[in-house]
Amino acid sequence: MNLGLVKELGDRAAQGRAFGNLGNTHYLLGNFVEAIKFHRQRLSIAKEFGDKAAERRAYSNLGNALIFLGQFNAATEYYR
């Protein structure tokens, strides 16, 4: 999925999935700050659509990335 293409097409749902995929990729590469940026965008789009399952995944992914940055209190807020 190409983020540029789905942005051009205006497909917000696909943009959300692309942001989530990019966040996961950066997380696996150890780029936790970048992962957080993408997962926050994913969360925002999930909220637009009322997609509770995607929101839950985004919150968990944000918490996981924050753990690796040593931001335990912030991670706890995303896990609640």
C-alpha cells in the first residue's frame, strides 16, 4: 500500500492502515520516535471512523513504543 497514492485518492481508511503499517515497520526497526508519529496518525483516523478495534491496536502500539523509550508513565496512559 502506497501512502502517497491513497492520500491522492482521498481514501482515509487506507491511509489509516498505511500509517499503522509504517508505525509497525519503524517499531521493528527500532525507530520508536517515528513509530509513535505514525501510530498517532493511525489513532486519529481510527477515531474519525469510530473503528474501536483499530483504536485499541494504535493505543497498544503507542504504549509499546513508549516503553522502549523509557517513558513508562506515558505508556501506562495508552494501555488504560
